[in-house]
Amino acid sequence: MKLAFSTNAYLRVPFADAVRRIASIGYSGVEIMADVPHAWPAYILPEQVFALRQAVDNNGLEISNVNAFMMHAVNDPRQKYWHPSWIEPDPHYRRLRVRHTIAALELAKMLGAPCITTEPGGPLEPGTSWQVGLDLFVEELKPVIEKADNLGILLLIEPEPDLLIETAEQFEELMTRIESPAVALNFDVGHFYCVGDDPPATLHRLRRFIRHIHLEDIAGTRVHAHMIPGDGAIDLPATLAAIREIDYRGWVTIELYPYAADPDMAAKTAYDRVQGMLDAPCPDGKMG
């Protein structure tokens, strides 16, 4: 597996500085936020896209993913991470999410990135059934899936606590409604832990859908708050072993956006700990 770090911990510094610092720690990949201040797709110019790609190349990195989940630029007062969602009651507001995701796919194509990630529907409105929310989510996804198919970019849905798709079972039901091979799973280890899905077992269960992985730790309370790997309660050695067991060879992106005050510390501590777990001998005597 290949380790990357997300720039959502580095939103207080210029993108070129962020990738330089990420590369100096030892990561081989970087996840780019399709958001302000680095790469808001709606207004990004071709020369800015070129500068992003040049910064990545100059530091010997690859792009693991373009993260289109958060929309800080819209600055919705309800929740800057989740809104506007795919299942807003107002159709005009839903269009913002659709247009943003299509623009993120186009940005990924220009950058040479393999995939983008998006939210799993959004929070259900009070009084709305889960099935009605799922129907709306699938309908709103249709033009975005068509765009992903045409561009050859993967559209990865990321289950999250308190949003429409939280669990492995719910994700599997969603995928029975989608036929395109362009749609797959961003497996966020901490998110599944929060909702009670054991990460190693769930990696095996959803292996056929996984195209990218987010890694962080979570406290034993299972409250959704990203922590540096090793600071929480997730059995990370078992989780990393499961990733090897399913023969996943793609990117594992460490996502630590709560550490914007000291992203270098978070990135380095995470890298050293995770790489140490990967290098530790396996029970059969082989290296991880």
C-alpha cells in the first residue's frame, strides 16, 4: 500500500508549501482538497491547475485523490462540511452540490488524478424516511455518474456517521441501485469504527468496492473526531493487516484536518507510527 496525506490539514498555508512539507516527511502521495483556499473548482484558472500539478511533480509526489466532500467556499451556516448536500429539500440548493462534484471531476481529469471523493447523501431532514433519502440521492447522482463515466474518473462515495449512508449494509444497498463501474467506495476507517462496523471485518466485506482508503484514529467513545493514528482506540495493526489481506494496493491517505494548528507534527507522527506498523514483522515472520 502507498501512503498519502491530505492537504485538508494544511489549509492555512499555500499549496506549494503544503506539498513540500508533506513530501519532506516521507509520504509518496497527496490528497488535494477541491475547495478554498487551494483548489475551488468553480473558479480555478488553467494556470492555477498547472501550478498545482507542477508543485506535486516538483516534490516527487503523486495525487492519491481529489477530495470534493467539503464545500467551505459555500460557507453554509448549518455545517460547512455537509451542506449543501445531495438530498437538500430545495432542488436549487442540490444543484450546487451536483455542479461542484462535476467541476471536481473535471479538475481531477486536468490534474491526472484517478478519483474524487464525495459525501454519502447528506443528513436526512426531520420526518424524511431513509428510503426516500436514498431515492433522491440516487437520482441526483445520475448526471455526475454520467460525467465520471465520460471522463474516466472514479466517483468514490464515503460513508460517514450522521449522514444518509453510514454503514456497510447501507452502502451495499446503495450499490444495488448503481450500475456504473465509475462509482465505488472511499473506505474511511474511522467512520466505520464510529458506527460500530469493525474495520478489519468491514474491509473484507466491502473489498470489491474499495478504490481508496482514508485512515485516522478515533477515541473509544466512537465520537466522530479524527485523531492521529495511535492516539485512539482503533486496532490499527489489525486494520492494516486486513488491508494487506484483501490485496489492496492503492492509496491509503491519512486525513487529519483537526490539526491545522500544527499539521507538520500530525503528519510526521502519523507517518512514523503507520510506517512502523507496516514495517513490523507479521505473525508468519514476514515483513508487513
